[in-house]
Amino acid sequence: MSLLVTVPTDRLAKGLGDLPDGVELRLWDLRSPAPADRIDIVVPPYMGGPGVLAALDGIDIGLVQGQSIGYDGVAAALPSGIPFANAASVHEASTAELAVGMMIAAQRRLPRFALAQERGEWSPVFAESLADRRVLLVGFGGVGTAIARRLAPFEVALTAVASTARTELVDGVGEMAVHGIDELDALLPQAEIVVLSLPANDHTHHLFDAERIARMAPGALLVNVGRGPLVETDALVAALRSNAIRAASDVFEEEPLPAGHPLWTAPNLLITPHGGGASTAMNPRIARLIRRQIDRMLAGEPPVNVVLPGS
């Protein structure tokens, strides 16, 4: 059996290493003409947006292997009949690292110290801790559980919310009672740190609007490493300006965040530019996932991580 696989960058091609006999690897970023009328696995550019998928129209595609966990907008852009797999297993660790880092940075006022260092000022402050804080994880899929595992050594009181209630065994944490999303409003007032790691869809759009943000404890920290549309931007800006809450966000409704956007000057906010998965952990992990898909296709087995079956 022979397979044609395309990847968008030379770095990713090199990361795949030596491929099995019968597998041909070509570079294609979906912006130039397609290298063939039939491609078994297409890997689109990372963070290129779903719009590039229109280039697949009229081509016989076996599988599109995305490089992100999220796939909002893909269903509308992907030509019909083509299955799409997301990159679950690739970004969870890196995104969880960033989430914990943002919590520590916001709690311990690290941006304040960085600015003081630039000015040559010794600027001590009595800051919030991460230890002993009540942390509410909203979303308990791969990223949420990865965050829970990394928070375990920090001696926090951990609560989780997901779409459905369940009991889950988490490595390093133990058995956790995961609450249903219908309990979110009751749990919010007790949380000192709220971490969002949900996908963007019709059910989660503006989940944190003005009414829900108002349910948060005064001065609580809202951390968003999920998707921008989870939080209503105008409501967030208003809450930050009134000192009702603090926030640290890696994702936004409008990306890139444009110059002059009110979030740039909003107080009590730490901004990172959608970099949850953008670390050295990504390249070997996406390469392993692509190799796994190749091996499964060669063996006549269905691919993993298929979120849009294409039919």
C-alpha cells in the first residue's frame, strides 16, 4: 500500500524522520497548487485558520490532520466528505504549563516586578499566593485534567466542572468528583481562581457574560486558556475597570488583538498571545500523532482523534 502525506513546513517533515516504505512525503501549505489529485493525509498549517481548507475542494482527501485541539470554524470551511482529526494529545501539557504559569504570574504580581526592574526600582509587595486558594476548573477534558495534575503539588483546593457530572480518577490527584455545568453558578462565588479550558461552540459562547462574571467572588482571578468566545469581551473590560475581578487570558474573541483595543489598557489583566501550545513540546508530539495516523492507515485501521467524520 502506498500513501501520500503532505505537511506545511520543512521542520515538521524532518520531525517525522524516516517513514515506512510506500509513504511519500510532500511539502504543501495549502496556498500553492495541490501536489496531487489524491492525498491520503493533509496536515494544514498551524494557526493558519480554517479558511485555508477551501484549497481542498475538488481533491480526494483521506484525512485532514489538524495541528490544534480546537476546531471551531472547521466544519463550515472544510469541503464536504473529508474527515478531520484534531490534535488531542499534542498541546495539553504545554497549555496546562501556561495556565499554571499565568496563575502564578497574576497571583504573585510578576508583571509588576518586571516593569519595576526595567525602571531600576526595588518594589516589594505582599501578594496573593497560589497555595491554599480555591481553584475552579471549568472544563475537564484533556487540558483541564492536565492542569489539575500540575496544580496538585501547589496545595490548592481543587473543584472541577464539565458538561456532565461524573467521578474521574486523575493521576497525581486521585478520585475527583466532577460537577455538571448546571452547578457552575452555585460554585462560582466560592472560587478564588477560575480557569476556563472549554472549546468554543454554541453551548459555550459567552458562557462568562456580565451576569456570570458578577457571580464571581470579588477580586477573583479568571484565567482563560480555552477559546476567546467563552468570555464576553465588553463584560470582561467592564469588570476589570471596576476592579470587580482580575484576569489572565491567552485567547480572545478578536485575534490578533488589534492596536487600540480596550483590553490592552484594562487594569488587572495579564495578556499572552494565544501561545498555549506554542512551545518546544509541540513539534515532537504532533510528529508522533502524524506517524500514528500513517501507521494506522497502512494497517487498514481507522484514524484517531476524528472529530468531523466527513460523512
